[in-house]
Amino acid sequence: MALSPQTTSSGFLLPSIHSAPPFFTQQPNQATQAIVTDHWTRLILSYARHRRLFTVRLDDAQASGNDWDEVFRNTRINRRLLPSHLAYILDDMVATNKAVYDPPKQSNSAILYWRTPDEWAEVLYDWAETTGQLNTILTFYDIIEPSVPSQLSGIPLALLRKAIATLGKSNRAQLITIADGEGVRFLAQSGK
């Protein structure tokens, strides 16, 4: 079978390497495995961005019919990514700041940084500015589950907190304790 790109049912274009059986096998040669890991990292992040998936779990490599099935499986060549190989890839992604284990102190589930926390901070601030939310207090729920869907819809709380912390460092946001828990106030930048 010739290596060729393939479009998934979700409209994502899988690279031709996805048709190579060795791509799904952890390689004994470290240099070769580094190349495979790099390809998997780029594939996972671009697919997550395409599908707006924020997390991946080791179980996703094993279970059928989940959000990751069309990437972690290739039925044309009868291959799938094993959880142990995915664990290796996730360890590398965490080590290179392309993901973070969530919850912390475990390695079964990770938040993917298809946008870095700094990039999410800019998306968050732009959203607050364009929706007229500057100098108002919003709950985290208001941001994660807005009445009008936005780029921030469904963002994991841990990632939202990091984005807010980034904005706090530049005095563009302030964490607020409110009756329902925590909230945030986005501050207008001086000179604007």
C-alpha cells in the first residue's frame, strides 16, 4: 500500500505517515523514536485544534468510538496506537511544554497546548474587550460556557487559570473571590 494522506470523517487530513505501520509502533532506536514522537506530537496538536479537543487520556488509545479514534487507529493497515506508546508521547509533550498533566501528579490525562497559555491569554483578553466585558466581574462559568459560543467555550479550568495568571502579570486581569467561587475582572489597558 502506498503511503498517502487520508481525509477523516471529521474533515481532518491525516498525513501520509499515518499509513506507515511503523508509525504506530514504539521504535527501539532513540533517534527514530524521536522523529516518530515529533510527528505524533504535531498530529495530535493539529487534530486537537481541528476538533477543539482540549484533553487526551491514555484510555483514548484503547477504546473505540471516542473523539480520538480516527487518529489513534488506522483500519486500512490494521494498526492502532498503544496506550504505552501514547504515554511515551505524552511524557515528551509535557517535557517540551506542549501539554500538561491534568490533574497534576498523574500521567493518564493531559491538557493539550494547541494554543499555549500565553496565546489563550490573548484570546481571552480580546474576547473580553470585543464583548464589552472590561471592568466587569465574570465567573469562570461565564467564560467557559458563554451564552454565545466563543473560542473559549469548553476551555479547561486549569488552562483558563493559567491564561488569567498571564493577564494578571501584565495588569490586564484580576482574580476576584465571589459568592459562587472565583471570578475575574478584565482591566482596560492604559493608553488605549
